[in-house]
Amino acid sequence: MLLATTAGLGAASIYYSQPMLGVLGEELRAAPSTVGLVPTLTQLGYGLGLLLLAPLGDRYDRRSIILAKSAALIVALVLSGLAPGIGALLAASLAVGLAATLAQDVVPAAATLAPPEARGRAVGTVMTGLLLGILLSRVVSGLGAQACGWRAVYLGAAAAVALMALAVWRGLPRFAPTTRLGWPALMGSLWDLWRRHGPLRRAALSQGLLALGFSAFWSTLAVMLHGQFQLGTAAAGAFGLAGAAGALAAPLAGRLADRRGPEVVTRSGAALAAVSFAAMALAAWLPPQGQLALIVAGAIGFDFGVQAALVAHQTIVYGLEPAARSRLNALLFTGMFAGMSAGAALGGLVLAHWGWMGVVALAATASAAALAVRLAPARR
């Protein structure tokens, strides 16, 4: 429970901004294209933190790393809530992404504590907390921004992380380092791991493509709902409840990966995501209420598929080289959040030029490409 909660609150920090972009831009008098950089920079910071900071989990005690990043995240969230203008908010958003990588120190910790025969289930359980944090963060920020303003959302998030850090300090055990390499050597070893492990490259590419479609959808949903259906931040955040159903895939995927092998789960998850996105194209022939219902159903389906594939990919990667789990995890999630950042940037551009159906087509195509990666024969 401690690990799952820590992962959830850490990852949630990346997504609080998405349902608030409309009101945030109005108050700070920023253009939509500039406001769209808030989630983009947050996810970019997360990707950079995964690549540059997450490998330190193999060199130092993960408990100390989690506590240090928690302190940095508290400061970054407070600065976001007090930002006087869009420039300060963009800088703080990058810092939020860097510090929020504490979530990816938690998942390898769970894999380390679990016995090999139950690793998929343990990772799936902790990922449930992480995914619920990601998806419910939109609900919390949407409702909180409507009731108390967007600044209160950031400050409340900082308080929650502070309470979490206290619980981690009291309850999380210490972890022995698995390598004596310094930071430059750790960075150098990333290329060696990437080169040696073909399953790692396939997992990062496939999950990155799924993340592209996932991010394109969620980063443009609030803007589309506001412009097409005149719905506010609370409604946009409430869509996170639909997506939260997808978090149920994590423990189920972990158990199935333990029993049947993770390859079955990765292919099934990618296929479900592709079908769910493609089905949203039918909204053009439905009345407004039917369109909203279809979007909700599609969100449940593709979230379920994306999260199932992620847990299965983690199970594959954590089994490659136990002494390098933090570095392997860093490479997997760097690929994933490169896809996230690309999805956030492309989603806004596609929405502006080709509308919501263009976003749906982008997400469906990316998910189909992820399935193709998993179906392609593995090469030595």
C-alpha cells in the first residue's frame, strides 16, 4: 500500500495541469499554443529525469532517492501554484516532471522485494496505484480548479506529497546498491544495456507508440470538450473516472503475465487500444450524447489496453538483468515518455488543423503500429 500510494501521488503530479489548461490560460493571459507547453514540458522533464536520474537507483539506496525527489517535488508544486506568469509556470512544470520520477524508483523497488514467481503480480499491484494516480489526478484537478481555483490544486498536491514523504521516511526499508559505478559510468552503461537487450528495445518502442496515442487523447480532450460541448474543467476531469477503470488491468495483466507469459498480454493490450481508438471515429454519425458515451467507452478500452501492455513490458524488462533494474526501467520509461511528449505536441497540432477526428486517427495509427512491433518476429 505504501509503495502503490507513493507511486500514485508522484505520477499524479505530471497530469494535474491537463484539465485546467483552459482556465489557466485565461487567468495568465497566455495563448492556447503556449499553454499547451505546460503538459509538454512536464512530460519532457519526466523523460529527462528517467534518463538522467532513475539509473541512480542501482547505485544508491532507493529510499534516500525517493525522499530527496519528494522534497524537490514539493518545492516545484508550490512554485507552480504561486507562479506569477506563464514563464514561471513553464519552468516549474519542467521541475515537476524531473522530480516526479520518484514514481519510477518505487516500481523497481517492488520488483526487488517480490519473489521471482510473483514479480508480475507485485509490479501490477504497485502499478495500479501509479495508474490510479495518473487517471484520478485529472478528476481531482478538474473538480478542485472549478471549486477553489487552479493554484489551490498545485498547493494541495504539494501538501499530499509532504504527507507521503513522511510515511516513506517511517515505513520504507533501505535498499542495498547493486553496483559501485559512478554516475558517468552508469550513463555509459545505458547504451550497453540498450544494445545487448533486444526485448528492451521492442518494449520501449511498442510502449512509446501506445503512449503517443494515449497522450494525444488526454492532452486535447479538455480543449475539445470545451469547444465542442461547452463543458468545463470538472467534466474534463470526470473523464478520468472512465480512464481509471483501465487501472484494473494492472493486477490482472501481472497475474496473466506470470501464468501465460507477458507476450500474450502485450499483444492483447495493443490490439485493444487500437480497436478502442478506431471505434471513436463512429462519433461523427452519433448525436452529442452518443458521442460522449462513445468517448467514455473508448477511454475505458484504450486505458485498459495501454496499462496491461505496460505491466507486461515491465515484467519482460525486469527479468533481463536483475542488478540493472533501475537502468532498464529508465530506458523503458524514457521511450514511453518520449512518446508521451510527442503525443502532447502532435495532439495539439492535429486538433488545430484536422479536428478531433484527426486526433482519433493519430491515436489509432500509433496503437496499430505498437501492435505491429509486438507481432513482428524477434531478431537476435
